[in-house]
Amino acid sequence: MCDEAKVDQIELLAVVFCDQLLACLEECARGRKGLFSDVALLNEEDEGAGWPEAARLRELAVALQGVFAQQERQDALCNEFLDLCSMHGESHPGERKLARAFLDRIDKGEVGVQPQEEKKPW
């Protein structure tokens, strides 16, 4: 019975993560920066304009991924979000574009499914 309660709590955390991720993705798609990385690429006007909810979301994703790994399970939404968080460099699209593409994949039910083509979804 204790294991069942533990699984229910993990599932509840996954639901909370999903809800928070969707809210942050919507905000990022509207132009807010800082969801996928805490690297400050902000100009001086934006100094101190951090996004604490996004930082907590990334922390929750890492913790959730670890808990699922201990149970030899995967959470595709969490995994894909963390993959997007690890992307850096000039050849990668901006956060706004990433957020829109990720929301589109979620809406289409494509998260956790490998694209048939080898091209990136963004």
C-alpha cells in the first residue's frame, strides 16, 4: 500500500510539472526569455528580470527525471524539456520558437515519439 501511495505522489508531481510547463511555454512563446536556460542573455535594461518559476520548473524536471529513473521509468515530457534546456549555440532557434514548436508537439501528441524524418521539429 505504501508503494501505491508513492506512485500516486509521483504521478501527481508529473501532473503538476506538466501544468507548470504548459503555463511557462505559453509565456515563453509570447516572448519572455529564460525558460530553457538561466544563462543571462539579457541587456542592461532587463538586468534582474529573472524568471524564478522557470528556474524552479527546470529543478523539478531534473528531480522528477531522477525519481522516474530510480523506478526504471521515463517521462517523455520531462525528458524532452530537459533536452531543450541543454541546447545552446548560435545554430539553435530562439526560446520563443522552441516554445512554440514544443507546444505544437504537445498538442499533436508527438512528445516522446521519434519523428519519422531525421529533421529537428524546429
